[in-house]
Amino acid sequence: MMATTDIAFGPLLPWAVLAPLFTVAALVLVATAVARARGLVWRSFVALALALVLLNPSVVREQRQPIDDVAVVVVDRSPSQATSDRTERTDAALLDLRERLGQFDDLDVRVVTTADAAADGPSIESTQLFEALNQAIADVPRRRLAGVVLLTDGQVHDVPRLEQLEGGAPIHTLLTGPRDEADRRLSLVQAPAFGLVGQPVTVTLRADDLPALGGGGFASVTVHADGEEAGRQPIPLGVDYDLHLMIDHGGTNVFEIEVEPSDRELSLANNRIAIVVNGVRDRLRVLLVSGEPHPGERTWRNILKSDPSVDLVHFTILRPPEKQDGTPINELSLISFPIRELFELRLNEFDLIIFDRYRRRGVLPGLYLANIANYVRNGGAFLEASGPQFASPFSLYRTPLGDVLPGEPTGEVLEEGYSPLVTDLGLRHPVTAGLPTSGGSAGGWGRWFRQIEVAPTGGATVMTGVGGRPLLMLDRVADGRVAQLMSDHIWLWARGFEGGGPQAELLRRLAHWLMQEPALEEDDLRADVSGTTIEVVRRSLDPAGGTVTVTTPSGETVEIMLEEASPGRAVGRYEAAEPGIFRLGDGDLSALAVVGSPNPPELSDLRTTDEVLGPVAEATGGGVVWLEDDGVPDIRRVRPDRLSAGGDWIGMRANGDYLVTGVAEGSLLPPGLVLILVISGLLAAWRREGQ
């Protein structure tokens, strides 16, 4: 507590009245002086006394409470600070700073880190040091701020304009890394977001040795596609280079490109980049062969034609070769079935082949059916939609295609109403898991009225019909896939019979599973990234759960637990604390997750530098100290008009701010004394004028 005394004036009249009065009095006194009239001194004395009375001077005594100044230490906890021994040096310097600043009783020390001061959570892509500072001093008046100390490697990405900092408290920088660091960096210049399946995409990347000392040279890069090595090649240093990557499948394609380390490597965190390219098919070529016209034929055609990305080739066999009715050939308006072109020359151009209620009628020779079976084994997709013909002696099963079909007909056709049901296995399979219900009266799907009985010879039954008999079966044959639907009544769902059913969604999933879309793999590990949250999804036909190992870009491994969110689907979450490529694995499957942008500023340059914060220190009167060379400097309290940094010390400004806790006021001119002085002056002036 301290006290100060000041003299204050409280005029009895407004200045609009006092100013003319004082002016007239002054003019009268000047005229008296010019006329050399007697009594000028006493008249002046009386005028001065009256002026003091009107100005009402008083003595003001304030009781003041000193207010502590605020010193802020901002600690950089960004990912780049984990490089080398910067973290240990930062912790030691912070402990020393706390001790030295704590010696000043009139200093309130605040410590804030970039990891806990950001409004929307810590940034893992850039260092937001001044955002942390603004959070720390949001409630501090500018006149109370003594100074700021930044503990950082100098790679800061939110430095404000220098004119906003001038005239404020000194900002000092303590650099945590050594001078003359060197590093190799791989950066992505340009990459497409989409690519056509089966076609290469071109990405532009650049490898640099920092600092750039010239000399060029080459460095080897290794490319991984979805976790598997896809090749190696040398690229030139210091220039943009175009690299061609093949899009092997639809959906997300994750490419990881890593450059070999240099002789002087600061960190490997910026030696690799990740590129995510969404694979899309130019046109899905589907061949639909209908054995004969029937009500469900249009359902298949409408569903496939409704998708603009599907290029449909549809043939319906209207006139089999054995039909002889005497009609002249030149009067037939039928298109000749190009069997050789479709099933020999261009068979491998199709992504999916569908046989709908087909039976042996001499149209397709066994050689061409064998070509389809080989097409499946080599990675093709085949869907057989059975009708009554499948149970006849002319069944498609009794052809070379029978070797790839998972259900053998018993010869019985079941004609009764039933509701298709998803099996326990189907509840876990991505083709049938979570299919939407219909608006039927029972809250389920509408009934079908025909089913072909088969004896399973392989594959997985995901839907059943009459008496639990297989209705939809899926199977993998060598590199390809096969689906078999044992009914031709799915068109009833399309017509909305008894509320209908999810025929469009079921057939869409079925087609994409057959074409081996990664999103519909039944045994799969995927990672979806939202901000800094990695959601790990493990799909399996076995009971879900277990653990997944997450390997961070810095090499740390973390185990996360997965919990079953729905049948066949277990989910776990991991909060990333740094940008880059995260590897996930459970022993059998692996996945990659890319957190942040391909070129985060945080990893663009990991070297310690004074180039970013040097101008800040100069503009605010602060200093820059390399901890490895000079250690933590001495700290002094300085006046606002003095230097705030020296060769081996930094200053905290002593602002001298205070809080007024009490005020006492007393008049300087007691009324009695003023009256005596005025009367005495008037008498003296009268007497002097009378002489």
C-alpha cells in the first residue's frame, strides 16, 4: 500500500463564465498598469485571491494498491518439438524460467502450451504459438503485460503483422534446437483426387535436402500401394518430378511414398507422404443374358439402366434354334446373337455377367460356357438368377458353369408364399447386413412365391426362403466371385407387393461385392479419418472385437480396443496427436490412415530457425537466445523506456500499475482566510489610492 498527494481544481462556475471574467479582470489590470494608477499591486492581489476562490483548489490524497505485472511463458508442444532432444531441453528451460521469474514478488507468471490453449483443440498440422498467447492474456490489460517468453524451435505459423506488435511488451524467443541443422524432405506438389480403375494417375512430388547447398543428385523413393510395396525408383533432388501410380481398384487407394534418408537426417517424419486417390470405374460393363421373357426381366434391366455409370449389354433369347414354325428368315426382325464376339473375343471386357432364367437350348455351346467359368476363375464376376429351368434336366448346372456354382439343384421347385430372411451369417456379411426394412404390414419384406431347391456344395448362405432353404449364396472361386439367387420373384419387391423390399440396395451391394469393391469385403480392416480422430472398423464373419495396433508416424505403437457396434462390425477410435501416416494392424489385416494434409506446415521444415521470430523480437524490443549455445539468460526488471534485452539477459517491463483503494480531499483556501485576505487587499488598495 502506498499514498500520493496531488492538487486538484474544482471550479465553482463553468469555464464559459470564468473565462470572460478572468479576461475582463486581466484587461482592467493591464489598463491600470498602463495608466500608472496607484494600488495596482493590491488590486492584482485581490483579483488573484478571487480567482483562486472561483477555481476552488483542493488537496487530493490517494491510497494506491500496486498491481502485479504479468509475464507469460508460451511453450511449444507441437509435433516438430519432439524432434531430437528438443523436448528435454524445453522442459529443463521451463523449470529454470519458473524459478527465475518466481524471484520477483510483483510478477504474476503464467505458463501456457500450444497443446491445451487452442480453442478447437491442439493443431497437429501447424504451430499456433500466438493463438496460445492470446488465450493466456485475454483478461490482461495491455499496461500490465511485462513480457513474453516463447519456448520453441522457431517454426511458428501464426505470426501476426509486425505493426500489431509494435509498442507492446517485449517478446523474447528461446530456441530449443541447435544451429545448422540439416534434413531431407519429401513434399507433394500436386495429386489428383480421382482416378480411373485400371489407369495410371500422375502425381508431382519433390525431394529436397535442407539447407539447399546445390549439387543436385538423386534419391531413391519407395512406393507402397495399400500397404504393399509397388516399386522403387530414383528421382532427382531439388526439382519437381512426375510419378505414375496405378489405380488397381475402386474406392479409396492409399499410396505411401518414402524417400531414402540422407547422411544428415534430422527426422524421418517428413521423408514420406501419403496420397489418397478415389478409384472410379469409367463404365461398368455388364452383360445380362435372359433365357426367356418373364415379369422379372424388366426389373433387372431397370435397376442396371438406372445407374449412369453402368454400360449394359442385354440379350433376351426369344427364338431358340430348335423352334421351327416355317417363318422365312428374311421376315424375322430378330438380332442375331453375337455369341463368338461376346463369349470369346470380348468376354474379359465385362465387369459382371448375369444369367437370368437361362437354360441349355443350344444357343451357347459348352465351349463358351467353359470360357465363362474360366473368366470367373481369373477374377471375373458371375451372377446366376435361377428360375424353374434350373431344376430341369437342361439346368445351367449341368454345363461347365456347374463347376463354379455353389448350389446343386435337387430338381424340386417350391411354389408357396414365404418371406426372405437374412441368416445369422448374412447379418455379418456386408452384402446383406443392415438391409432396410419395407413398409409391409408386418414390418418386414413382401413375400415371394417360388424357390428352386438346391443342395449347397460350397459358398456362404446369406438369405433363406422356404423352410430355411438357401435362397442367396455367395462364393469365391479362385480369383473370382459367384452369386446364386434361387428365385425369379425378386421383381415382386420392385412392384411394391406387400410393401416390397430392398431389391435395389441388395442388387447394388451384390454387384459391387462380385466386382470386389474393397468397401464390401467381408473380412476387412478400414480406417476413416475425421479431423484428428481415426475410426477403426474391423469387419469379420466371426464374432467381432479384439485389439488393433496403431503405429504413429513417429514410430510409437498404441493398442486400442475394438467393441462390436453391429453384427460383424467392431469399432474403435484413436485421437491422433501428430500429422502423417498411421499404420494399423491386427496380425492378419493392415490399413493406413492419413491424418492432416499431405503437406502439413508442421512437417515442411523441421529445422530450428530464428528467421520467423527474429523480426518479432526486433519489433517489440525482445531478444533471441539459442539455448544450446547460451543457456537460459538472466531476467531483469526494466522501466518501459529502457532496453528490454542484452547480450546475456532478457527484461520484464516494470509497468508500475496500481489500483486506487481510497481518496481523501481537503480545500486549500479556508473561507475565513480568503475573506480576510480580500478585505485587507481592498483596504490597502483604497489607502494607497488616497495618498
